[in-house]
Amino acid sequence: ITFSVSTVFPPEGLSLFRLNAKTGGIRLTGALDFEDVHSYEIEIEATDQGNPPLSGDCKVVVEVV
């Protein structure tokens, strides 16, 4: 299974999160500031290597407190 980010809201959050394509783990690449953004929504897609490939998606919500 391969994981990928399809969208991030707000778009500025794209540079703040790193997704491991093999494990699906999400890590921060910078500091989050509640005064700037209260929450981020990250759409993740998982695709298998079948023929034809099947995929599924989910939404991860990160609330900054």
C-alpha cells in the first residue's frame, strides 16, 4: 500500500506535515501556532498494488491547542 496526501486545508499546512508513503505516518516539519491556524484538515489516500489498483481515503483533523 502506498499513502499520499491529496489535499491540505489550509494550503499553507502542506509544508508543515510530512507523510511517510510506505507506513502512512504523519510527522511535523515545523512548529504549529494556535494564533495563526486553529486546525488543519489533511486528506490521505491509500492505494494498493493490485490489478486494477484499489484505493481508499480518509481525513485527518489536527486541532492546535
